[in-house]
Amino acid sequence: MKYILTIVGFMFIMLSNAQKVESEGKTYEVKDEKIFLDGKDVTETLTDEEKNFILKEAVVISDKMILEEIKRKEAEEKIKGHNEAAEKLEKEAKKAEKAQKKAEKELKKAEKELKKKEKLQSNFEKAERNLEKSQSKYEKLKRKGKLSPEDERKWLDKLEKLTSKLKKAKGRL
């Protein structure tokens, strides 16, 4: 529909504007079915064959101009379509890049969280080993009777501290 309106508009403009036609070495101007030579109306002085030839030639020139204008418009539309497609692709690329950055950020966050959990687990296991080791040493010294009341109090304090460390590590897990 758009093209039809464009063509009709161009035909109206072309017919209302003068067309220059060359015939037998002379340049005629055709405007509104009238033929001019050097600005003077010579429509009546020409034979019917000459009139028909000049008028048909004017229509051909007009049609060529219309076709060229249509081609130019179509080329503009194609370029506009390509530009729109390029812009759309660019937007999609930006979206993809943004999504990739977000995914990378989430991955780093997950890796950081994993390292934190591993460290907490390691701290828990270390506290557990220290407590077990200290308890067995305390039990061994107690069995052998090598603990004075002062030493025993120190060992019990130490074991109590290690037990609280173990509880804290377990709570952090």
C-alpha cells in the first residue's frame, strides 16, 4: 500500500512537472499534455505522430524517474532494516555479555563460599584433633599419676578451652 501511494504521488508530481524530451536534435519540454520548444507552446504546430512520439517519450522518462525513486526508497528501506537488525544483534550481544558477567560473578561467589566452608570444616577437624590429642595425653598422665593438683587444674582448663573451641567451630559449620 505504501508503495502504491508513493508511485501515485510520483506520477502526479512527474506529470505536473515538465519533462525534457529530445527529438530530431531539438529539446522539447512536455508539461500537462502541452509541448514547448524554447518556452513557446508548439503543440498545435506538430503532427499527430510527432506529438504522440514526444508524449510517449515524456511518459517513458517519467516512468524511469519513478522507478529510480522507488529503487532508491527500497534501498533506503533495506538499509534501515539492516541497521535495525544490527542494532538488535548489538543489544542481544550486550544482554549476553551482561548475563555472562553475572554468571561469572555468581561463580566467584560460589567458589568463595565453598572455600569458606572448607576452611570452617578444616578448623572443626583441627579443633577435634587437638581436643582428642589433649584428652588422651591428660588421661595417660593421670593414669601414670604424674599430675599434681596444680597440673590437673591446668589440664582441665586447657581441655575446657579446647571443648569450647570445638563447639564454636561446630556452630560455625
